[in-house]
Amino acid sequence: MSELRKLQMDELHRKTVEEFRRADKLPVVVVLDNVRSLHNIGSVFRTSDAFLIEAVYLCGISSVPPNPEIHKSALGAEFSVAWKYFADTKEAVAALRADSYAVYAVEQTKNSLNLCSFKVDTSVRYALVFGNEVRGVDQAVVDLCDGSIEIPQFGTKHSFNVSVSAGIVLWELYRQLMPNVKTS
């Protein structure tokens, strides 16, 4: 047998939905600011499940579960990851700030922090705001944030797909925080 044999599903030892709900979570909330694509929303749920994210906040025009189009890319993660809906992203940010989260827009702004140099403080709970596929994070929401994080890019395009951005940034926070989170 090959040393690179693909593992079977039962060899992956994944959590059940109930085990996920009881597990320690990364102290991170993902906020989706008017994300229109149901596939992007589903993908963010799936990534949030993979990295033990605390919750996803769906705002504005962002659709909510249950939805068959979200389910297509979430593959059931919409049942494991906690979520809330806010009609206005500013309300979500205000609620998070009132609950002592440090709120960062993932956006290209003047004085944004390069993701490569962003150092997580393990005593802080974070909320990350990801924006609309065309307009990004609304400026009124950016104005309410503690800062912004920018993903470095070197090609001709000025942005990543929102679900790709979420994967990149959540991996970096997970990488820095995982020694402090019990994952089993």
C-alpha cells in the first residue's frame, strides 16, 4: 500500500455536530457584510467549521440557513456553526464591540495592517468583517472597526473572492491561536 493512500472518512475522526457544539472554539466571529453569493456564504460556514470558529454573523442581504444553495457548499456546516442574522452590519459590529470583541475589517484601507505582520493577542476575542463581492466592506462599517487587515497581493487584481479571503485570514488566526485551543 502506498504511503500516500487517501484516508477513508472513518479514519479522519471528525467531530459530530454535537461534539463540535461542545468543543472549545477559536475566539473569533466572522461577520459577512452584505455577501450576496449563497455559495460564498456556504463556503464561509464550511471554513468556519474546519477552524472551530465561534460564530458567523450574516448581515444585510446575506441569506441565512436553511437554504439549499448555502447547503451545497457548506455541506452541513450551517448546522454545526452558530450563526445570527442582523439586518444592518453596523448593529452586528456594535453588539460585538459591546461584548468586548476587537473588530477588524478585512479590507484595503489607509493604514491597514498587513496580514503577514498581524500578531494575535491571545487574551482578545476577534470579530472579522468580510465584505460584499463587489463593494467590499461598507465604509460606514469600516469606520466602526478597531482596524483593518489587508491580505498581500502581487498580481493585477485588487481583491480575492470573499470566501477565499475568509479562508486565508481564518487560517492565519487559527495558526496563531491553535496552541491555546483544545481541539480534541
